[in-house]
Amino acid sequence: MAKEEKNIHAGHRDRLRNKALNSSADNLEEHEILEIMLSFVIPYKDTNPLAHELISVFGSLAGVIDANMEDLVKIDGIGEKTAKYLALQKTFFHAINESKKAAGVIINNTKDAVDYCVKLFDDDAVEKLYLICMNPHNKVIFTKLVSSGDYNKVNIDIKKLTQLALSHNSYRIILCHNHPDGRALPSYEDNKFTRAITMNMYINDVQLVDHIILGKGDYYSYHLSNVMSEYVEEAKKFFDKNN
């Protein structure tokens, strides 16, 4: 009897997966999408009731994906492994969306850069820093959220940021972060950080073309303010003197 039940569930899963593969997401109910996801981590159980239960508790598919692991494991049938799997989906979906945003984008000037940066931020409650990598033709080849902190605070590892830019064969990069207080003015820490990154990129033959700070309805560009060129000149003099 158990074997027969297992076969019934397997057939249902196959039909549902084929439906997903042969149609768009618009033709699937949210519980069906969640059911398919769960079937890969819970292979020998009917995941339909669990999918319905999760959406009932968290309100929607998005609510399930946004839920904390601590809340997920409170649901009967959700163990630590499944909770981790669901919690990771938010990271995966974000990475996919960021990759799509970058595809084919050309940044030729500050306006292009600001327009692109604005789309990266979905809220202004937390200060975040993005790295935007470009090829020699100014095409965006990689964009990543490299740091996120509490209100008005971001912790940045300059060495790791530099390694990330180099690992993607960046020719030019742009940095962009937001100020949750709304003021698009560089702080002492912003200037210190930008100067240090300029030095690191210069010695690695990567151009830091701008660092953009987004406020509420305003922005600050190190390039337009001519500070970027000052930092580059400073780096050039320092390394030429010591070589």
C-alpha cells in the first residue's frame, strides 16, 4: 500500500513538473510552484498539503520565501533542511534578478550610472554598497551587493572587494551606496574608503570611474565633483614615485 501511494505521488509530481516546464509561471498557482519546490527536498511525500499550509500561514509564496528559518521550522512537516532550502531561495532569486538587470546595460556617463544604481535599491532603510563591474566597452558584466549594514552603517572589506572586481576581469568599476538619512553628501569615512579603493584598483590596472552616493531624490558623484580625478592623480604620483 505504501509503495502504491508513493507511485501515486511520484506521478503527480511528474505531471506538475511537466506543467511547469511547458507553460509560464502565470499558468501556475502559487501553491503549485511551492509544491514543486518542496518536492525536490521532500521527495517521498505529497507536498501539496504542506504547500497550502505554508501559504496559509505566511500569506503568499513571497511570504514563505521571505520567512525566517525560525518561523519555518514551526510548521509541522518542515525540518531544518527544508527550512534552509526555502530560506536560500530568496538569495537565489535576488541573484537572478540582479543578473537580469545587468544584462546588456551600457554605462557611458554619470546619468547612465545613476539610473542604473537607483534600480538596485528597493528600500532606503538600510545602507548598502554595490559593486558594478564593466568591460572595456562600458558594458556591465557583473553587479553585486557587497555590503549591507544597520542604519547609516556599512562594513566593507576592501581586500575582498578588490578580489571580487579582479575575479570578474573588470576593466572599469563603479561603486554605489545609499544614505538612509537622505543626504547625498560624502562623509569622512566615504572619502577615506574611496581613496583606498582608488589606490587598490590603480595598482591592479582597474579604473574606479565613479563612486555614487544616493540620497532621497538626490545623488553625489565623485566623478562629477572632480574628487575622483584627484584620487586617481594621487594614486598615480604615489606609485610612480615608489616604482
